[in-house]
Amino acid sequence: MNERAAGTGPAAGAGTARGDAPVAGAAPAARATAAEVEAALADIADAADAVNLRRFFKTGPGQYGEGDEFIGVRVPASRAVAKRFANRLAPAEIDALLESRVHEHRLVGLFLLIADLDRAVAPRTRDEADERRVVDQYRRAVRRGRVDNWDLVDSSADQILGRWLLLTGAPRDELFALARSDDLWQRRVGVLATFAFIKSGDATTTLEIAPLLLDDPHDLLHKAVGWMLREVGKRVDRALLLGFLDDYAARMPRTMLSYATEHLDAEQRRHYRSLG
């Protein structure tokens, strides 16, 4: 299994759970608790999958996911649970999920934040105070180290923080601060949040952050930056990607360069990869 197979890597850019918008005149769903969400996940957990997921997400001593606990629920099933509970948990209950030691609890907590943001930004019923609440709740989770594996970052950074920055036009300085963090996952949030801008045709922030991470020691950041650069070439302007490669290919780590050049033609790939 790889990032694509897990449903959160480069090939799954938009594959993040979204809550259904409320129907006008419909009765509100009954409130729910973190304990109910956890019970719903426990009902579909698979012990054999838990073993595989612990291995895949590198939870052994000294690995990037050291100590993370899995109960064995795959991403599509986690999405289904999140959809069932969307817009039904109070912020404190979502925080309880985000504070859990269980990876799938935290993932569903992030999906529920996305569903809350979907509701808050709905054009006919937009609630700017609730938008800010969701984003601030996400920021706190990131700072507390609760968004602490690549799938958690990739499922949430652009859908919550990047999306809100794009929608509001708020300054993007915090993404640069995240990219300079000593924490691996905060750096990845800083990079992946720019995916929201790329999807809207704006590559500027990605191209400004990427050079800050050329010397990053971690392979997971090399993959993230290379992926976002590749998306710049695919979704915004191939010339912008080529210009970046002309300037930086010789300094880029091989994994970053490989990801960034994946969709170039064979001759261009050979040229740029020979520089790395």
C-alpha cells in the first residue's frame, strides 16, 4: 500500500470527506458525542487491518509515526462514519476525538471539522464566526501535535486552513511560519495548505514556500513539496513549474525532483533529474 492506495496522496487530491449541506426546513439531527463516534468505529474495526496500518504508517520505535495506535478502519469506512455524524458534534466533542491516541478517531475528528466548515461557508447561510471557530480549532490541533501523520495532514490542511485563507483573503504569513517549524507535521501543513490556492489557479504561495524546504531532512517533506510542484504544472501553468526547476533542480532532493517531474515528458524528466 502507498499514499495513493491510502486515498490521501497525490492521486487523491480532492478525496476528502465533506458533510452534506443542511436542507432548508429539515429538522436538525440529534446531537452526538465523541463516545458514539468511537463506538461506531469500533463496530467496524478489523484487527488484521490494524496490524497492516501500524506497519504502513511507520509506528515502530524511531519511525515517524512512533506510538500511533490503530484499530483497523480504512479511510472509506472512516469517511462513512464521519458523514453519519456530520454537524452533530459540539466543538468540545470533536476536540475529544482529536485528543484520542487512536489514529482513526483523530482522522474522523478532522473530517467532522471539514463538515462543520462546509456548513459555515455555505453561501445562503454563511456564518463567519463559525468559520473562524473551525479554523482556530484546527490550528490548535496542529500546534498540539494532533495532526501528526501524513494522511491526517493531507486530508485536512488544504480543506480547512488553505480553503479558509483563500475564501477570506486573509494573510498567508502563517503558512510560512509553519513551513519553518521544527515540527515535521507543521511543515507539511504549511506546504499542503497551498493546494487550495493551486486548485484556484494561484501558484504564488507554493512557489515561495518550496525553496524554504529544499534542504529539509525528511523524505515526507520532499514528497509533499514535489507533489505540490507537480500540481502547479498540471493545474496552473507548466511554464511556472519549468521555471522553478530551471532555478532549483540542481538543489532539489531526488525524491522531491522525481515527484515534481513525474508528469513531464521523458526528455524533460531526464534533463531535470540529471541535474539533481
